[in-house]
Amino acid sequence: MWLDGCERIDTASMRAPLDLLFLDADQRVVAVVANLHAGSAVPQVDGAVGILQLAPGTIRLSQTQKGDHIVVEPIAQRSVQEPAATRASRG
């Protein structure tokens, strides 16, 4: 789930762990938080304009790290033949 306009989140009401990617205006990863649990402290990330919430373990499996470029594509704009995608690239 993409949270636009966020640089921090409140974990008090979370029901399950999450992985978080904090992205800047160029969709570059500025911070990574893996396997976040309810009640955990999450720092405010300066420069972040949004947070990508992912299933726990996604960051480890994808090897996403600070500085990666993430492409977030809205589901509503995809065609029937083209699956929705989120891609990461180094550089």
C-alpha cells in the first residue's frame, strides 16, 4: 500500500508486522524498515514524501536498500494484458 505525503507512521493499531520503504520525490529509497511490529518506534524520515507498506520479508527477498529507485504504478491505469508492477533498480 502506498501512503502519499507521509514521512512517519503510527504503529499502535497495527495488527501484523510490515516492511516499510520511505521514498523521496524521485521515488528513491531514503530509509528501509524491515519487519516492523505493532508498538515499535518509527523515526520521522526527513526527505520522505511517501511510504510503501509491504508484506514482512519483502525487503529481504527483494534485497531493496537505501538509494534504490522504486517505480510505483497505479493499478487503475494498467491494461488487462499488463500486470501491476513495482520495480527496484540500483543506481
